[in-house]
Amino acid sequence: MKEGSIAQVENVDESTLKPPVDDVSPLKRIMFLCLIQLQARTPLDNFGMVDRYSRATSELDAAISQCQELAPSPPLAKFVDELPRLKDIRVWVDQQIIVGAFKIQQKLHRDLPPTTLYAYGTTYESASYPGPTIEVIENVVSHIRWENHITDSQHMLALDKSIMWANPRSGGVPTVTHVHGAEAHSTSDGHPDAWFTAAGDHGNAYTTQNGTYPNAQPPTMLWYHDHTFGISRVNVLAGLAGLYIIRSNEDSPDWMPKEKFEIQLVLQDKQFFYNGSINFPNVGNSPTNHAQWCPEYFGDTILVNGKAWPYLQVKPQMYRFRVLNAANARVFELSMENANLSFVQIGTDQGLLEKPQSLKILTVAPAERVDLIVDFSTVPGSEVFLNNSGQAPYPEGDAAFSPESTRSVMKFIVSNDVNQNASITTQTLSMIPAVLKEPEALINTTNAQWRSYFMFEMDDPNGNPLSSLLSNLTWNDPATETPTKGATEVWEFINLTPDAHPMHIHLIKFHLLNQQEFNLKLWEEGGCDLFNDASRCLVGEPTPGLLNQVGPKDTILAMPNKVTRLVMQWTAQNGGDFPFDPTTGPGYLWHCHILDHEDNDMMRPIKITRQAHLFASLSNLPASPAPGRSRASPIQQLPSPPAILAIAIAHATVAIFTAMT
């Protein structure tokens, strides 16, 4: 058992628990499943039987935890656990609360032994996965002290030290918490290099563990999660995530379901060993380059609010569901199995939509949130299944990463007590107004700064991904995104990879401007240059985004072979100045929210400035990947000598200007 584990058996010769790897027979698996079933009914743990065999089984499984070839989770019955209601902390006055990270054990399924997790809570006893929902009031400042009480000498999941990561001097498990979507000073933003450990080590951007959140933005559901440099994927998978809801200081409208009829749903996928521990690869897909790193982590078990395939008993009336995709890499395409039911989406990442929209399929990428209404009054006395048709990797997918088990999410059991709730069931979809909020003012892009970025994968000689990069730059390269405070900008992402990337920009909201097809084959043949004449590879006219992409966003899915354009203003969401100085502190960032990509350099810094950048047109001119390959090789073709000079001037200018401001 790894050092720092919660439960340890004394005086046990570990070698006696390790039969040969080829001795993992189906019979032994069946015997262990029987022990699990008996464990729930008899005190076998008094004799250490289950603990000893589960540890042996776990070590055997771990020996073959190859990237994207993980041993299947034990067979688990679906819809046997009730959906948990998340714990909550209400911070409705200007006061400080303390939220720590702890090592806990928690049951994630009736038939699975307790799983060891890292989790948030105000105390060890209250810590849970997901963490407690923090509820605050619009325009009421909240203060949160984030603490780290994880005393393990090393992470409980395999870390790849060939990629850049926090790497604390004294060992341990570093953490730093980002409130995703919050308007906050960069010292409270959870900067990746602001990490700290229980032993007192910290990163070079660390200033304080006391976060201040003005909450001066429209009511919405944000979330908080670990953002430590190089290990977000393992910290979030281990359980360090929770919801952060900004409530209106006014009463909700009569038509909107509230209290027990408003339910938060946190979606994740994981893979498990037979002893309940998380199955995470300890052998990478290109082990000579990255010993453990895996391009994407996909689990075969879907969890909602910390339970595998739960059920929820509902009444035949309207419910409000606020959904977060907290998965490392999986994109969900949600649908109700009953054809009589639809989703009515009323909100997205950063608040309400202007108008409600009815959807049969709802696409939710990692880190995205959706606010929706479901009316069960049309299906009393029935069972309704929430399904997932999203392929992994998204959108085309590989059948190996989307087994049948990932097609189910949860089940709703609709009661038949229509008469009992006659006064309530009059609340139907017809009550939802045609307009949910005043239309936002159109953003004038005439004088906007345009920034163009490309995304691609670097492969080893065998075609195995080594990393994904943004415009050929890494996290440690100087900031090239230096927006002026108050400026309007248009960003475009040219996705040269075969997969979609959920892109997140810290501090601000944005809107999708449009999307346009990109002729990847023409670019591969050298028919266009990404910075000088990329327009030659554009196909057709720009089109509006998909329905799930409308509204105020902070995370957007950039689809493959497309150009995705966003419009944003570097102002507070109310259009005015921020209630803090965003030009000070360690700065902000933007990145892919596939956490495995983020951890391996698909992340870039942002430094906000007080005045226009003199060389803004040169500030994002990295080397273009060599035409002729959509997945670039580890050694990139150098640009032409004039381009090299331009890049050098740009980087020098950025460095000088940043130092001056």
C-alpha cells in the first residue's frame, strides 16, 4: 500500500499478496466479487480478508495500467444508488470561510468498496466528493481561505515527471484552487504556479491562500477545482472539484423551479479497480518520451454527484437542472430516452440566455455548464433514462473509449401522484417567458484587435501524441496575449487536430462570433500559410454556432477542421471597470480544458496592460507548424529568416513592454 494511505494492515508481508501477474484468473475475480457482496452483510473486515485481497488485486491491475488500455472496471449494477444532494455552504454576508483539501474515503457505488479520494470540505469529517456547493449572493464579497491538509509524501495517482509540473522540494501533493468563471484579482484566480503543499512549499506565483471574490457578475453557476501546474488532471480526477453558485439578491421569478426542485448535477467518468481505487494509467502511450502521460483519460463508469449511474425520484412537474461536466476529457451528448421529453435550456456558463431554447440533444464539453428545465408532468408513473451519445475522443471517437457502460448517465423515477400535486403541476413549460433577460448590447468589432491561434498535436515516430500546443508555444514561453484593459478583441482558433478542444479564458466572458470550415488538406499540401494567407484555406461563409454554443460563455468547444471565432471585452461583465486592478499580480491564462492537454503545455499566460501594445500585430507570431502534416513532428520546421526576425522582435518587445508596465 502506498505511503500515506488511510487504512493500513500492520505486520503483513507484502510479497505474500503478489501472486504472479498471469495468475489473475476469472475465478479469482469472481471470488473477490463474492467477498465484496459479503462485506456489505458480514464483518469480514475484522479479519482483514477483503482488504488483503483487494490490495493484491489492485497491485496486479496496476501492473497493467497502460494508457487507454485500462482493465475494465468491475461489473456494477446501474441505478441502485440514489442521487446524492450535494452539501452546501451559504456565504451570504461579507465573511471568510475556510475550505481545505483532505484525503478521504467515500462509497461511489453500493457494490464497490470505498474509494480513496482527495476532496474539499470545511473539515476532514465534512469533506466530500464533489466538494460542498458554495452559494454566494450577487455583489456581496466572499472570502475563502483555501488550505491543503493532504499529507501524502507523493500523489496517490501516477505522476509523469517528464512533463513540467509543480515538483515541490519536500514532496507532497500541491494544490491551488481556481474558481472557474469568476471575476477575481489574479492573486485569487488559482494561478497554476501559486500552488502550495501541506508542508509549506509553494510555487513562484504564490502570494496568499486567502481568495477574495467580488461576485459582481450576473447570477450563474460557476465551479471550483484544482489548477496546480502539471497535475490538474490527477487532482481533479482524485476528487478536487465543487460548485460555486452566485444567487440573485432578488427573488427568483414564479415560473422558475426552486429549492428541492432545483438540482445540481456534476458529471464525471472514472475507471476502477476491484478494491474501489481509481484506475489511472502508470504507463504512457509513448513511454520512451512520457513515462505515464496519456493524451486523454476516459473512464468506463459515469458518476453523477459522486455516485455511479444513480437514480432520482421526481414528481410529475417541472425541475431545474444545473449541469456541470467535470470530466477530464469526455464530452457528453445528453438526451432523454422518452421521446415526449426535451430539455429547455435557459442558461449557460455565465448566466441566462436571452431566450429559452428547446433541445433534444444537449452537448456539454469539459468545464461547460448548462442551466435547463425538464417537465416531467407529461410522463407520470414512468421511468426515464438520461443517456449519453457523445463519442470519445470527440467528435468521431474510438469505440474502445465509449463502451456501452458510458451510454447511460442516470435514471429518473417519476411518481404518479398527479392529484396530490395539482397545484404544483400547473407549473408547466408554457409558463417560461419567451424572453429571459434584456438583450445584451452588440459589441462593435470595427476597431477590435484580432488574434489568430492554431492548435495541433506533436507525435512520436509511431504516431503517438506527445503533446498538444497552442500556436507552437508552451506555458513557460513569454506572454504574447497582452490585451489592453477595456479593449475589444476577436480571437480565432484554427483547429488542425482531429479532436475538439474545450477552450477556457480566465477572468472574462465571451460570445461565439461565428465558425468557418477550414480546408485541412489544402493546408497540408502547402496551399496556405496560417499567418499570411490563411483565408485561402477557408471554405464557404462563416456560420453561427451550434445551439449549445450561444449565450455568455467562458468555455467553448473548438471543433476540428474549423475556425472558431470569439468576441470579448476586457472589462467587467457589467461593461465597466473591474473592482480590482487586473494588470497587477501573477496574471491570468487561457487553455484547453481537456486536463491531460492543459497539464502538458496546452496553456498560455495572459498579461493585461493599461495601454495599447505598440506591437500588437506582432504579439502572436510563433513558428507555424510545417505544412504537410496535421499532427506535427517533435522537431518543427523553422519559419523563414524574415519570420524568425519578426518573432524575435515580437518576443523582445513583449518582454520590454511587460517590464515597463
